[in-house]
Amino acid sequence: MKILIAVAVLVAVVAGVALYTMNRKPAIAGQADPADSAQVARGEALYADRCALCHGAQLEGQPDWQSRNADDRLPAPPHDESGHSWHHPDMVLFELTKYGPQKFAGSDYQSDMPAFEGEMSDQQIWDSIAYIMSRWLDEIATRQQTIDDRYRAAEGAEQ
């Protein structure tokens, strides 16, 4: 009898794992890991080349970034603690970089922020994000991680 119960439990566990695996969304292709020094170094070089001109060498953004300029566009925001990048989950940061703000604001939204799809690989985008994250204060990084964890949990609940 004990063997029958053990086999039934084992079958239930295996079936549960199989169902979970089949119904999961694919893992995010890539990841930003600010603790990975090689990824951060690659990201630093990419940031300097592709992002710093607008977002600042020290992640400080453009002056008066919250007010529209003469072209009715918002200047580039900072990526340090004074900005809002850390308010977003990792995947939003990735998609905003890859597809541009139009992904979230609509195709008619005017912005100086380009979409980097076709200009940077997914891995290069993640590397750049890892560099930005590596510069955040511990308190900010912890708060952003909480936001990202909630986002991932909500995405998992939608499946």
C-alpha cells in the first residue's frame, strides 16, 4: 500500500512539472545582470557609444527632461536615481530600448529616442541595461528588483 501511494505521489509530481513546463511562456531571451562584471563592461562601452550622447555620460539625462522642448518632445531622461528608469521592470526597459517609446505610447508618438532593433542585438541591449543597473544605489536597485519581481509574477499569473 505504501509503495502504491509513493508511486501515485511521484506520478502526480512528474505530471505537475510537465504541465507547468508546457504552459510556461518562454524565458526572456537574455537578462541584465548588474553583478556580472563582463556584461557590465560590455554594456558600459555600448552605453558610451549609443546612449551617453543623449542620456549623459553619468546617466544624468538632459536638462529639464520632464518638460517638452520647442519641438514638443521630451528630452532624454536620466537613468540614475533622479530619473524613472528604475521604476520599470527589466522587460519594459528592454522593449523600450529595442522598439522605442512608440511600443508603449502609440505609433504616432514623437520622440528623439530611436528604436534600436536592427542596430543592437538583444544581448547588447541587455548588456547596456546591466551597465545602467550597475550604477544604481543599492536602495534603488532593491526597489527596482521588487518592481521586476511583481511584474514577472503577474506575467506568470496570466498563463
